[in-house]
Amino acid sequence: MSCTYQKEPMKESFEEWVPLVDETGLVTGRVTRSAVHNGSKLLHPVVHMHVLKPDKSLLLQKRPETKLIQPGKWDTAVGGHIS
């Protein structure tokens, strides 16, 4: 998996870019990760993996309190952006 980063002026951090997609999944452009997580509801590809134990119980992870998005909430076992 590859990520494209662009250094922002006057900042020490790098911003991740993610594809924008339409309702059919066709890539229509790109936008920063922060732009898709600011309440804009821009469509962008992600992946989530659900893990079921033999007894059919679902394994979840609790997000760290330090996360910017949904801190401390329960989440799928694995998830992330597709770049």
C-alpha cells in the first residue's frame, strides 16, 4: 500500500491524501485525510475486517483515547484508508 504525502507550509507534520470516489466507487479526485473526517461526508475508500471466533462472537478493538477520530470507541478488528 502506498501513501502520498504533501508537506504543508509552516507545519512540521505531513498530511495523508486519499482518493475521492463517487457512489459507484469510481475515483474522481483526491483530498486530504483531514478533509474527509471533518463532517463533509466525502466518499473515500476504506477497508474493515470483522473477525469472528469459533463461537461466533465478534472480536473488536477499543480505539485509543489519543485518536483524533472516534477516540475511546469500539471499532472493527482492522480498518483503514485505501490509498
